[in-house]
Amino acid sequence: DVYKRQAEYMGKIKLNQKSIMSTENNTNQQQQQYTPNQPSNLTTEQMEEQLVKEFEDMFTRQNLEKNAYLINRMTMDLEIPFYWIGNERKIRTISQDPNIIKNALEKTTNARYKPERDSVQINLKPQHYQVIANQVPKDQKEQLVDIINSYPQKDQIKEGPQYDQFEACTCSFDSSDQAYAFEKWLKEQLPNKQISVIIEPENVYFTCLLYTSDAADDLLCVDLGGRRIIKKKK
């Protein structure tokens, strides 16, 4: 059953990759064909106001998931070079002045401009928090599951315990407080101190992939805003 779920999981990833590649190609064609006109009847204040509204809408979780143009240029830390934000079609429609765009970003609640990196940091709160036990010996996998199932607040575990192809055991929680409390408890219970336990934030769990040409070669797949990397075995 575990291997069957893994096969289905990798199949879904490949389908998502093809979907994003197709969407990205269409977006690039639209970007190349589009020649924006700088509005001549708007004041600087009005342009900034429109840009703030556009950014507030653009950087919501729901809309960002569908924006292949930005996803394809985003780091795992949800950071995008400013050039790509300023070159986004809807933004160019309002203004092509980088100073106006940066000023609008400073007034946006769900993103901020980072002048030291000339980039835009998108602020999305993780939807879940994963507690991951790595390097679990095969002869201790069942014992670890028994330990986790004895957790006094087990009802807080939304998913798991479950193992992946790298022998890592994962449990998901809704809040960081729950995840940190469980991490502390689990470390105290582990008979093998060589097993490492870490917490990873999880954002928009595999509904979109950060996709680059390098990642395509190795089938590197990450969730939007997460830290977990699933790499195809060679």
C-alpha cells in the first residue's frame, strides 16, 4: 500500500508539472505579445493606490497558486526578484516606474520590498506544520509509530504518522505551538538519539510546484512556501 501511494503521489506531481509548464508557456506568450501603455490620466498617488489593490489581490494564496508566471520565478522562501514583479502584465498596465511600484509594495500587507536584494518577499502564513523524524532505522520504525500513537494530545495530529521513501516519519499539525510541543515531547521519548526531529512549515501543500529547468531534470518538487524537497532516486 505504501509503494502504491508513492506511485500515485509521483504521478500527481508529474501531472502538476505538465500543467504548470503549459500554463507558463501560455503566460510567456501573453507577456511577449502585450505592449502596455503608461496611463497618462493618473496621478502618482492614484497609480500607487491601484497597485496596492492589485498586489493585495495578486499575493493571496488562492490567486498565487494559479499564477505560473510568478511561481516559476519564486524561491522556496517565497521571494521573487523585483524585475519579474515590475514586468508582470497587470502591473505594467498601471505603471512602469519602478519607484512607484516599490512605494506601492511598501504599503502592501501581504508582501514587502527588500532593497538589499532588490526582491519582493511574499508573506503567507503556513497552512500546516510538519514534524519530521529523519534517519529512522528500519528495525525501529514500528516502535516509533507506537511512541507517536501514545502522545497524550494525539488528537492534534492531523496527518500521520506516515513514512516516506526516505525512511522519514511525518506528522502534521495545524499550529506551530502544537508542532513544537510535540517535537519536544518526541525527542524526550526517542530511544535512539541519532534520530533527528525537525519542524518544517507547509504552505499550499503540493497544489502548486515551484518549477525550474534544473528541477525538471531531477524532478525536484517543493510545496509553495515549504521546505520539503522530494527528489527522484537515481
